Amino acid sequence: METLNFLMQGFAVALTPESIMFAIIGSILGTLIGALPGLGPANGVAILIPLAFSLGLSPTSSLILLTSVYAGAMYGGRISSILLNIPGDEPAMMTCLDGYPMALKGKAAEALAISAIASFIGSFIATIGLVILAPILAKFALKFGPSEYFALFALAFATLGGITGKNQFKTLMAASLGLMIASIGIDISSGVQRYTYNTLELFEGVDFIIAIVGLFAISELLFFIEKHAGEGLKTVTVNKLKLTMGDILKVLPTSIRGALLGFVAGVLPGAGASLGSFISYTLEKKLVDDKGTFGEGDARGIAAPEAGNNGAASGALVPMLTLGVPGSGTTAVLLAMLISLNVTPGPMLFTQNADLVWGVIAALFVGNLVLLLLNIPMIGIFVKLLSVPPKFLMPIVTLVASVGIYSVSHSALDLYFMVGFGVIGYILRKVDIPLVPVILGMLLGPEMEKSLRHALVLSDGEWSVLFNSGLSIGLWSVAILGLILPIIVGPIIRAKMAKSKKVVAS
Amino acid sequence: MRLNDRVFGMFMLILAVVYGLEATKFPEPFGGSESVGPETFPIILSFFLGISAIYMMLKPDPDEAWPVTPMLLELSGIVLAILAFAWAIEPLGFIPAAIAIVSYLAWRMGANVKMCLILGVTSSITIFLLFNNVLELALPLGLLEL
């Protein structure tokens, strides 16, 4: 009941004209970011953060804007999967399996519409899940002491590579690097300068927003240039939409199952959207594919992974909002924005900033509705944008990213740092070191160190305090499992995913 | 060849050692040392970075190809261009600097010269007007101020 009251208050925030405007702008921008080649959701959100910041938007407005972008990017990612058989991002890969064959049959518009509806159902159900689960988890998390938090942060890093992670040591290296960057600056609890070498600019530490934009946007530009990928994709046209109520009803059960599975995958550490869409596709194939039409353009084969990955996207917000521990690259970027707006995520968020949290949750509902309404009539425009060649797009994206960084503090030095991080990001990607743990390390570093110190100060330097409650032992065990499991089952799942990828290619 | 990981791992090992040694040299905080000081966490980190660096050197993954020399020069050119743009925003002003960088990037990505200039001029002026007038974030005018 309490939850419902809060949700109603949330809608009061989300339905103000200002919030609706930000939700609409965010949805459109998000779909563009998802649809345009070369701009992943994490990248897109990262570029927008400094803009939201320097515009002086309130935390609520910025978060509504960026969560709508996040939701929109999930919608946009499927457009190129269906029309061109090129997944916009990793979770959209499974959508290619039936989406592209359906488009080849001349039913591209139907495929896009079905995927929009399934995405809507996926997000909608998962947002309901978020409303139910988040307050419970937040209440539970109030029991966490510093040693539990330390274990939780360790868990977040251990599972970040995901169940399909290839090289756990590279994830570990990336996380250490991120945490090390976070340690630069004046130490908050003792006032000692660390790794600043008396450079004034480093006293406050390295600004993670600058690092994120550099790591993502600038390294992406360098990769585009190296691969000579400036020409872009071929132009496609879409037929006129002929969708009946019957078609929608046919994919409804599949979408609902996909949404639930996706939500669970999103909440669990280490699973994420890719696995969400993969599981829901495989399950539906086993469950309803009696005629063997999956993989040949079955509408249900589009609905399942789309509902799954959108469900997972909303599910991933649960650990981010309640524990302050994001499970994916994009939620990590959203966390970066919360921290830079001086909002501390975690269990206290639900009591101290109830307006903000519930406003954002309500805005997710509004944003999803906006996305559904936008996507069906405006799909033609988004499709046209798909054929904008990156050689025109990437320079402008670089310009917008730089202007955003510049306008935060009007200093050219920040831009030099951004370029520096771009070069680092390029090198890290070349040696196959994931960037997301680096960013997560920069974000969580101060909190992680603080909880370690609190725990040890309370215990008078006794290290066993880190393992002395049932809860922290549980968290550590999950963390260790998260490190070891991918080594055992990772190759099996990767092989399965690769097999389905081959089906797409052939 | 599995050289990338070996070389990178070696650099990371050096970084881990240097980072860890630096941490032991932090001045003692005011009020005497405690069981956990500013150096505790960094030392743990250097340990983890060290382990993963050694693993990377012992069991390297197959290499991703590095660009050949002309491409490296090209990429360095891009990096220098963005740095030059960053430097030029204030003395030259946003519009000239942005026209230059957008045109240069588009040209290096394969657009023809005419399209580059059109793109550079229109995008720079649009963004300038958008930021200055709609979003009210002042960008420097520079040379155009006169």
C-alpha cells in the first residue's frame, strides 16, 4: 500500500509538463542513439551527461531525461538488427534471428512493430517488477554494514564480466585500473595527497564524466577511422504496415514470458541483457516452436528476445538504485550521473530522495508509452537515419561530446584529459580489456575504500571482520562463484550463442 | 603472435609495482598512524593488478592486429587535431575551431572536400546558436568578437 502511495506521488512528479517534455526528448534522442551506427547506449548516455549537468537541470529532470534515453536506446538498437541483420548492440543479436528473415519476406514494418510492442511489454512488466522488488531490496540493504558493502562491491566486480565473460583476469585488471584512477587526489579521511605529484588539477581527483566520454566516444572515433567504416550502411525502405489485432495477441504470451525472464536476468548480477534475450529466445523456441518456424521469420521469435532484453534493461535498474551497484555499462553511466548530481544511490535513496526515485520509476512508465506511440508512426524517419553515413555523423558527435565537456568548467584542460582517456581507451580495447569495469572502478572506488576503512576501524584492524557475518560470507561466496563459473560454463554458453550467430550469418 | 598481451602485461606489472611502492611512501596522516591508513587500499590494488598482469604475460590471448605505420600516423593526426581544437576554442573562438575540426574529421573519414566544409560550417553554427541562445551556455566567440 505504501508503495502504491509513493508511486502515485511519483506520477505526480512524472506527469508535470516539464517531466513529460524531458521524457519525450529523451525517448527520441535515445531511439536515435540506438539506431544510429556507432553510438552504443552507454556512449550516448555518457555524451549527454555533461550537457544535462551544465544546463543545470534538477536531479529529477536529468534522471528522467537519461533513463528515457536509456529505454529509447534499447528500442533503437533493434532497427538495424531487423533491417540489416546488424545488431546495434549485443543484446539485439538474438533479434536478428527472426527479424531479418521476416524483413526479407517483405514484412519489415510488421517485424518492427511487433518488436516495438514486445519491447513495450518487456519494459512495462519489468518496471512493475522494479516497483515491487526495489523497496523490498532497499529495506533489506539497510541491514548492510561496512563489511557487507565491501563484499557487495567485490561481488559487483567479480560478476561484471558476466557469465559469458572470456578472460576473468582482464576484468580484474580493468577493475584495478579503475579503482587506482579513483585513488588519485586528496584522500578524504586522512587529507593525505595521493598520486597528485603536487599538481593542483589532480587534487580533486580525476573527473569520471570526462573519463567516460573519452573512453567511449573518442576511442570509438579512432576505431571508426582505423576500420575505414565511414561509408555506412546501405539504404533500406520499409513496406506499409499491415498489423492486425490477431498478430499482436499471438505474440502476447511469448512477450510476457520473455519479459519475466528478462527481468530476472537483469536483476541478477552477472547475467545482463544479452543473456536475458538469449534465454527467452531459447525457451520460447522449445516451448512454442512446434512447426519449426523459429529462425525463418516467426513473429514470436522477435517478440521473445525483444521483451527479454527490455525486461533486463529495466531489471538492471534494481541493483543500481537500491544498492548503488550497477550491473551493466549503461547503468554504470547512469550511476555516474547520480553521483555527479550529489545523489547517493543505495538504500537511503528510497527514504531520503523518495520523490526522485519514484518520479523516475513513474517516468519509466511514461517514457515507455511515449516510445511505443512514437515508434509505430515514426519508424520511417528512424529507418532513414540509419543510412546516415558515419563520416558525417561521427565528427558531429565528437564536437557535441567536446562541447559538453568544455561547458562543464570552461577549461581546455578537461578536453586534453578527455583525449588522453580516448587514447587509453583505444589501447585497452586493442588488448581486449573491457572498459566498463574501469569506469565502475572509478565510480565505486571511493565508496569501496570507505567501507573497507570503516569496517577495519570498527574492528580495530582485525581483517576477519570482513567475513564475520552470514550475509557477508554469502556475498563473498556469490562473488567467488561469479569469478569461477564463467571459466566452467562460459565456453558452453558462448558456443551456443556462436551457433545461433552462425545461423544468422548463413 | 601473442605479443600484445605480454608487452601490455609487463607495463601493467611495472605500474603495479610503482603504484604499490608509492603508496608505502605516503606521509603519515596527522594524528598518528592507524590500523588502516591512506596506503592500505592502494596496496591491495597493486597486488591485484600485479597478479592479473602476471597472468596476462603467462597466458596471453591471441593478438588483435595493430594498425600499420601510416594508420598510426593518421590516428595520431586525429588525436592532435582534437587537442588543437581544445586549445583553439578560447583564443580563436568556438566557431572557427569547430569548423576546422568537423571538416578535418569528416575529410579523414572519407567525405569529399565540399561536403566537409558544408558539414563543418552548418554544424558549428547550429551548435553555437543552440548552445548560446537556446540552452544559454556561452561559448567563446574569439576572433569573431570584433
